[in-house]
Amino acid sequence: MAEKTIYLDRNENNYGPAPACYEVLKAAGFETLSWYSKDFARGVKSTLSERIAKEFGVPESIILLGYGAEDLLKQAVHCFLSRNETIMIPTHSWWYYKSIADEKGGITVEYPMVPGPDSFHYEVKSLLDLAAKHRPRLILISSPNNPTGNTLDLKDLKVLVRTIKNTVIVLDEAYWGFTGHQADYVKELIGEYPELLIIRTFSKYYALAGVRIGYAFLGKNLTTLAQFSARYLGYNRLSERLALAALDSRDYYAEISQKMIRDKERYYQTLGAIPGFKAYRSNANFILAEIPERFKASLKDYLTKQGLIIKFFNEPNLENCVRITIGTEEQNLMLTNAFRDFARDKGLI
Ligand SMILES: Cc1ncc(COP(=O)(O)O)c(C=O)c1O
């Protein structure tokens, strides 16, 4: 058995947070631990919500803070979806979407996420047709999507928000950042579409999953969610300080994401060279790969013995798929070597 288990199945960021975050922990004293985070005197939620608003050029009042994107997604669905109302989600998506819809007795309708030769893509026309047919209360879009790794093009997103009316569009951007902080569209889209909710997190790009902090931008017709979500006494002062330190550490995170982009190429090449294996291009810190059904159990066993844990799916649409979290350079090298050795053992290459 391997000495140490390497978890590449949970889409965490194995490089860890910026050094400035550890400094925050060392410096945490009385105020950080004993005072509520709400900035009573100035009437804003906190220094963090204010900072996020400034970064994206939007009013602080449209920023929601929550205990990760998970928390904000659940709040949105619990706030807007009633029993027997419809929510649309992608065919291939994070299992959690359906589970929160089920909690509210909602009806889930899936819209297609289509595999192409290199990557998955959204099919805007089918999505619009299904929306016209089912008149959903909510549409959940994930970009980059877990587990397929593809993003929705900005031009397609604009088509969606301009065409769909009277529907809450929730854009889950938990994996935002891994392909760059491209010119920001938040201000424009939120300004234009009053029922759009964009959810992001510090868990993935900023490697702060353990302290559970996420945020959202709220379209102007969604004030019921602002009330539903309001925490009079604030959130978590320590997590907020950590998030601020992360935002101040641009270079650290940019370097990590460059390494991940290089390592994703290594995975595409390694897996693409094994007959029957196929890795889909991804804009996130993970990739989805197809493996031959007959090797599923033996591959799992082979990797586990080396302490390498990746995600093997059993759910519909994904039976022959694995999801690999992009780890550190060293971890990625170990895993790509393990795939190659496995393929050699089986006489595939
Ligand atoms: C698509 C997607 N959204 C949201 C989350 C949850 O993120 P957070 O850690 O901010 O709750 C995950 C977690 O893996 C995810 O895959």
C-alpha cells in the first residue's frame, strides 16, 4: 500500500492557499475571533463584500456572502423554487443540483450537455426550446461545468439572458478563474438581466475550501433572496480575512493556474495516447476522461494501491468516466505515469 493517499477526486486545489493566508491565521487575534463580522458602522455587510463589489464595479448591496457556493446554491433554490415547479439543469452536472431541487419537491428537467471531439459544449438552441416548453422557475447553468469542464461562451450566455424571461438564471461559476480573469462581464450582465444570479467561491481557484466562503452577484429582481440570505450579525470574520488575503495574492494564484494549464496538456496527451481512453478539454482544475468499461475495476484498484484517488462515476451518462482533479506538478506526474504503466501492463501501448 502507498504511504500517503493523494486525493485527486474532490476538485480541491492541492497547492494550498497563498502565503498571505497563513499570515492571517498567525495574526488572528481578539477582534478577528471575538467580534461579529458585520460592519455595523458603515452599513455594508463586510470589508470583503465591499472589496468584491469594488473589484467588479458593482454596488455592495448586490453582493451576497455565503458558506461556499454550495450554501448559496441551496439558498437560491430554497428561496425561489416551490413544490411542483420546474428547474432545468444540465444532463451532465454536479449531483447536488438535483438533490436540492428534490428537497423542495421541484421537478427537474435536464437540458443537453453534448460531447464533441475534444470537449463538451452547451447547446443553446435545445436549452431555449426546452425553456419555452417547460417554462421553468429556475435554470441552472454551470460554467465551467462539473464534471465536463467546459464553459458556456459569453456570447451564448448573452443570448440566453436576453431571450429567457421571468425565470431565475443561476450561473454557478465555482471554477471561475482557472483560465484567466478575462474581461469581466459581471457588471454588464447583472445590469442587463434582473433575474440573474452569479455564484462564485474561494474554494477552488483560491484553495480555501476548508474555510467555506463564497459570494454571489444578485440581479435587481432577486431582492427576496437578499432578504432570505441576510445574516444580520455577518458571516465568518476569519474566512473573510483569508479571502481578502487571497484576493491580494494575484501572482501566487496566476502562477498555479499556469502550472495547471501545462499539466492539463500532459493529461490530454498521456490519456489520448492510450487506445480507448479519451480526455476532454477542460477550463477548470479537473478533467473528465472516458475509459474502457472493462478496465474500470482494475484501474481503480491499480491507482488505489499507489495511493492515487480519482473519481470513478457510476451515475447515468457517466458510467465509463473518471474525473481527475489537477493536483500539484508532482502529483500530476505520478498520476500520468501510473496511467501509462497501467496501459503498458494491459498491453495497450
Ligand atoms: C459545480 C460546483 N459548484 C459548487 C461547488 C461547491 O463549492 P463550495 O466549496 O464553494 O461550496 C462545487 C464543489 O465541488 C462544484 O463542483
